[in-house]
Amino acid sequence: MRILSVHNHYQIRGGEDESQKAEVRLLQDKGHQVDVYEEHNDRIPTLGKIDLASQTVWSRETYQILKSRFTEQTYDLVHVQNFFPLISPSVYYAAQAKGIPVVQTLRNYRLLCPNAQFFRQGHVCEDCLEQFIPLPGVIHACYRESRAATATVTAMITVHRALGTWTNQVDVYIALTEFARQKFIQGGLPAEKIVVKPNFVHPDPGWGEGGGNYALFVGRLSPEKGLDTLLQAWEKLGHQIPLKIVGDGPLANQIAEASTRLPGVEWLGRQPLSQVYNLLGEALFLVFPSSWYETFGRVAIEAFAKGTPVIAANIGAIAELVEHSRTGLKFRPSDWEDLTAQVEWALSHPAELTQMRQEARTEFEAKYTADKNYQQLMGIYETVIKNR
């Protein structure tokens, strides 16, 4: 099978980028020929505002390049991982013009929400969810805190709704969780075209010992990740168990200050994946305090792979991944007191925490290995090609 994988990479690489690259590597390891068409947001500063806005809605460059490629080379399928902002939905039209089926993975909520997160001013926001034209996003300057930039994203969403792009130009959408699938259906995407396939971890990093006697946070240091809840909890918990924080982002200064002020809090900055795995494997548990609708939560299944339970906010997709009292614990989102209570329960129940380590690893082996994911992905691809 020959596949074209389409990627628009972010300036800050994170879980989405890692998942995209892992999928390409997996397909190649299984003997498929995977070509990659990619753009990177590093190119944005070279474009004028008008050119960038125009390209976000419809990239003539992408359309022409890919139409020529499809003329010269035969592909069984085009899998779009991310088209925003430089590739644009014109990628779908280039493929469909040559009769090539299109699969789109939904790694964020960009088709429904201008900032792609359903999150504004520290809280979940669904103001644009069922709006044909997501004007509230423009009013609140939700994308990059700019009304002009948000207007561009809103134009892209609205124009392609009006053209029927989201309904007619994509053969199958892949949502990462059932929670995310239901949000996309609520937002108007055709239910019959959305299937669920989670992310995976490849290669398998193997079990950890869990002997580090610390809690761990891994993620982007940004408001939607629930860091205020985490730090409030550790004002009380710092003398009971240390907290290591791995990551970087706009709240880095706040985390640096907290690490000097709060006992037990240590900020390690950004770390290579190998070191993240080491830290995950030795942690007593991972804390996942997000206050937005995560579409997945890759670090949670990385923790499961290491046999590490997850204490997670009961919100969005992460609430679907963690089973309370089996693979971890859940707390009320944005409620630092409930987070504190769950951590204290874990610390006072070492036997149950040890059993959760076994269950977390079992969950990984049952759902999130490369082989399991490959079987699901091939099923999706074969169905799409057969139907076409």
C-alpha cells in the first residue's frame, strides 16, 4: 500500500507531532511505502498577512503541488494528519480530483473552534460549537489573542462549511476517543464518517519500577493544562510527596517561581523522550490536571506503558482513558482540594497503588500497542479503499 501522509508541523513540537511521526514509522516498519508532504509553521514569518490569510483558507500552492504529484505517482490513500494553517483544505480537493480517498485524523477541535481547544479565559468554552459562523471566537480574539488572526481561522471554517468540504471531501475522520467523536458530531460532522482509533506508543518503553517516591507532571506549561490547580494542591502536599514538573511553555516563569517557593516542587524544563520515560517509570503516579477537553492525552498512555497510574481531571478525553480505582484516580476538574484528597488517598493505600501499576500496564497492552493500532488502522484504510 502506498500512502501520502500530510503534516503541518507546529513551532513547538508536542504530543500531536510525536503521534504523527510514530504512525508514519509504524507503517514503514510494516512494509508500506509512506511518502510525507509537510509544511512547518517556521515559514509563517516569511509570508505577508494577506498571503497567510489567503493560504489558510485555500492554498493554491498545495493544490498545484499535490495535483502534479498525484498525476506522476499513484497513491492508494491520502492521510491528512494536520493541514492548518499552511497546507489548507485544498489538500482534500487535490486528492479527490484524482479519485484518491482521504482520511483525516482529528487531533484537535480546529474544524469547530477557532483556537482548537474549546477553552477561553481559564474555562471550557463551547460558544462556537454549534455556530455555522463561529463569530464568538472573533469577538473574543480566541486565536493568538488577535481578532484579525481569529477572523482568518473563522473564514476557513465557514467557507468550507458552506462548500460542503467537511461533509463531502473527506472519506473518513479518525477521532482519538469517543468523547472527541461526540463533540465533532455535535459540531456538525457526519457521524457515519467518524471512527475512533486511539494513539499508541512505539516502541514499547517497557515497565518501570515505580521506586522514585515522587509525583510527575509532563506537558506544555500553558493555562489549559491545569497548572494552577496542580500548584495549589502542592502547597498542601509538598511535605508529603515531591512533585517533578517536565515541560516548557508560556507559564514557564510561573513554574520557575513556584519551584523556589513551594517545598517539594522541582521544575526540570524540557527533557528528551528517553528521560521522560525514565521519569515516568520511576514515578509513583502521573498527575494530569487539564482543565480543557483534551482530544486524547498521549502522556497518559506513555505512563500506562511504564506501569504508572494516572491521577487525572475528570474531563474530556482523559476521563475516558483513566478508569477510577483501576488504572488511576479521577478528581473534579479545577478542584485542587479534590486533587489533594486523591493524592493523599493514593499515598495511604500503597497496596492498591501497586495493583494499579499492574492494571495500567495491562491497559496499555490491551489497547495502546503498535500492533493493536496497526490492526485498527489497516481496517480503516481497507474499508475506505474498498468503498471508493
